[in-house]
Amino acid sequence: MGLGPRSAHQARRQFPGASRRGRAARGSGRPPPGRDGCPRLPAAARAEKAPEALPHLSPEALGYFRRALSALKVAPDAAEERELMVRNILKEVETQALALATNRTGSEMLQELLGFSPLKPLCRVWAALRPNLRFVACHRCGVHVLQSALLQLPRLLRSPAEAAKEEDGDDGEEEDGPSQTLEELVLGLAAEVCDDFLFFCGDTHGSFMVRTLLQVLGGTLLESERARPRSSQSSETQRPSARECKPTDFEVPATFLNRLQELSACFLKDIAVFITDKISSFCLQVALQILHHKLPQRCAHLCDAVIDYLSSRNSSTGGSPLLLFLRDQTSSRLLEQVLLVLEPERLQRLFEDHFRGQLHSLAAHPIANFPLQRLLNAVTSPELLSLVCEELSPAVEAVLAQGHPGVVVALVEACRRVGTHQAQVLQLLLEAFHCAEPSSRQGACVPLFASLLAYEVYYELMEEEGAVPAEHQVEMATATALREVTVLGSLLLQHLLYFSNPGLVLRSLSALTGSQLLALAQSPAGSHVFDAILSSPSVTHKQRRRVLKNLKGQYVALACSRHGSRVLDAIWNGAALAARTEIAAELGEQSQELTQDPFGHHVARNVALTTFLKRRQTWEQQQSAVAKRRRLLNAILED
């Protein structure tokens, strides 16, 4: 196998994609966002008129709310005083809720105020918006107010006893408040969305609200949605990732799950639109994640509907019709999510029916390689991994050369997770980076993997076609500065360090000079390699010491680096007393430089450097006590 002759002209193997920071980076292969080829909803269905008399927010009112919010932020910490301020401010908000929600500055302030709001004031604001709910939900500013209100539910959905306590504590001024509870308001919103589901999901702004509503009804907030900026300027490019997001769960009434089932059934009525329309597809992707956690049978039913629909389309290639959609910008993202939530048995069946025999072509495609990565992320059985490895093994070097290293990293991660084919994949990597033969080159694998550069490119060698590869020159390697560490290269090394036998990678790390290890630790991506060295159960204490000893003499430079200081802290936390004494002694030689550095002074504090320099015996007693507590804790955890 190989990319061709080893000549200087034809073997310039900086694998495309080596320096990218994710799928959205320049040249990542994903076409720019667009709606080309996607069926649009009818124009009449997308049109939504504003209320006839949309209220205007005067500069005086805007100034009042701005001053009120500033005062609230510096209000006393006493809960009663702050709550009284919030109630008074929201009482004024209630009369101008629509004007605030549809004003850019007012929307941002109202979102902040809702974050402080008790239960009943929030219900009153929600009730004030209710007559124009459809307009607000599809307004570029108003939709974020609704999202903020929905995201208060984990805080406000309390036990009946607490709710009754708040109700008993009301002072009578709220007798004219909303007749509906928060639960009823959410269910009412869900009912209105259900009645015109296709419209809300297809609207650029309304789809944001639908995705938040799905999470609230399921009692699960996705990390990607929680991290979404609460800016009033929404964009079609702001969308949840196809990757599985770590959810945060909270208790919801049974009525919420019932309504979630009703909404999930709405996807089935127009499944073709939700598969091919980019905006609507985001809602289905979020629904699959929520249902996977809360209603797995519903999730499986939706996945089957998606696969059945795509599989029933005509194919002009003679292969599975699903392959055409794996190469489509919109439907491929939906299929990525389907792959992540499928049960192992269904995933195996999907592979055998549609993916088998096509992995090489999918890995080479600028769009289809991403669903292939998600397939690899979802593999949990040794049987399926064997089939995948058998098919992808001959193509590893070609996939790297085509600029899709994410596929190879996902394959290595799958081997780490399942625990099989690890030696085979490592050998394939050595061959792909041209450091398998002669065996002396294997010791140089770490800088090659980290930078995603083949051996000839990394060391700038001129090798003629058909020539026998030269032996590795240690002097040349030690004199070469470490190249830029890529994100995917760092991930590759981290997975390899978690293999059951990471000996080769550790020997290559031990061969790096102190300055090269320092460059690795100071790199934003490379610093995470040390996390794997320190935490991998496959790395013994002896192997760990052999790697880290080369950092001796570099501790001050580490401490004065943004990423290096984090590495040094991690090394310190796991070090024995003798190693801590050695580190502290080296740092103490340049204590003044250390304390004046913005990162170094934090390290000096963690090391208790002043105590070490002035009261050595006290420092040793403190460190011995810390080490004893750590041993006791480890013993408890091991039991």
C-alpha cells in the first residue's frame, strides 16, 4: 500500500486536514451551509404577520429597565430583598412585555430578568406574551425570550410543597395574576406548536423555540443547546452538533412526556420534509437525542421511519439509495444523529444492509466521511468492529492523503473503546506514516502522529522512487524542533495511550528531548497528551517516570506557560514526595521570575514555594500529610 513513489515531489505528505480545528475549519470538506436542492415549505406557510398594533418601546421605558437591571445586579445578597426587587421590576415588565421582547436591547434585558424571576412573575410575563405567541416565537428577538423562559423550568419546577409555600407567601397583589400554572402554560405552548408543527419547525427562528421545547418536555437539556449564545441575532448556521451531547436531566410532570410523544408523532406525518429541509431537520436531530434518553422506543420508531424512507428512494448507482443521502449536506447530518442513537442490533443491520462494501468510497467523500465517523463512534461490538477494520484497513493511508484524518482517529477510538484490533491498527498507522520499516523509525512515531506528517516530510528527506528507506538518525531527530501539533494528531496519540499496550508510543515519547517535550506541553492541543500519560491505566508508574524525567530543567518554562502550567499542575498532583521536592527545588531557583509571571505565580502558590524556601521542614510535613490522605483515598476508591 502507499501513496506512490517516495520522491521529494510526489511524497510531500502533510496529510490534508492536518492543521484543522474541527469540521467547520477552512477546507474541512463540508460544503458551506445552504439550502440548494432542499425542498422548501410553501411561502404561505412561512409567512407570519405582526400584530396590527405592535407596541413601541419608548427610550424612557428602555432607560428605566436598563437602570432597574443594573440595580438588581448590585442588589444586596439577601434573598427577600432581591426577590422583592425582581417582583417589582417584572410587574412593570408585564405591561410592556411584547414591546420588550421584540426590541433587541429590551429582549436581552428581559432574558436576564427572567433568570432572576420567581415562579408567578414569570407566569404573568408569559401570559402577557401568550396572545401573540405565534408572532413572538418567530421573531428574531422574541424567540430568545421564550427560550429563556423555557430554560427556567429546571429551576422553577419544584415540589408541590414548595409551590404551595410560594402561593401562601403571596401578598394579595397577585390576585389578578394569570389563571394558568407554569405547567399549563408550557403544555399550551406545546399544543399550539403541535397544531402547526411544520410551520414552527421550518421557520428560522421558530425552530430554536421548538428545539428548546422538546428538551424541556423531555426533562433533558443538551450541552450544545445550553451553550448556545442567547443573542437576539439568530442564524441558520447556529445548530446542534450531530455528535451526542452530554445531557442534564431534571424532573418533569408526566404530562410533559405525554406531550413529547405527541410531538414526536408529528415528525412522522411529514418525514420527507424533516429529512431534506435543513432548518426542520435540526428539530428532528434534537428530538432523536431527547427521545433516546427518555423514550427509547419512540426514538427507535423515528429512526426506522428515517431509514425506511431513505432506503425506498430510487438509486441511479445500483447500490443502496441510502448512500446518496450520506453524501447530501442536510440529510447526512440527520443520519449522523441516527447512527449515534441506534441500538447495537439495528446498527449492525444497517451496516450490513447499506454500508458494507462502501466504506472506502464513503471515507473519501467530503461529506459522507462524517457519517462514517459517527458510525465508528457508535460501534460497540467486536463483531461489527472486525467487519469495519477488515474493510478500512487497506485504505488508511489513502484516507489520510485525501484529507480525512477524522475517519482514522474515529477508527482508533473505536479500537480503544471495544478493546480489539489495537495492534493491527497501530501497525497500519506506522505504515501510513512511513515509519514501520526500518524498525529504527518506529521510535519517531509520536512527532509524526502529533503533526500528521509522514516521515519524509517531517524530516525533509529526499528519497528516490524505489529506494530502500534510510535508518532513523537519532542526532537528526534530536536537532529537529517539534512541528505544530494538530488537534486530530493529539486525539490520535491520546487514544493510542489508552490502548492495552501503549509501549511503542511511550518509548517514542521517552526519546523526545526536554525542549521537544516542553513544546508538546505548551501546545494547546499537545498539552492534552500529558493528560492521557498521567491518567491512562495502561501506563505504568515506571513508564510514566521515564517520560516525565526528560522535563527536568524545563519546570520554570512550563510554569510560565498558559498550557504548560496546567500540565505541571497535573504532574504535581500525581507526584510522590521525592518528585515534588525535586520540582519545588528547581522552581525555587527562579522564584522571583515565577512569582512575577501571570501563570507562574499560580503554580508557585499551588507548590507552596514560599514555605518550601523558608520553612522546609514544615513544607515536608504538609506534603507528607497530603500524600497520606491521597493514599487513603485511593485505597477507598480501589475497594
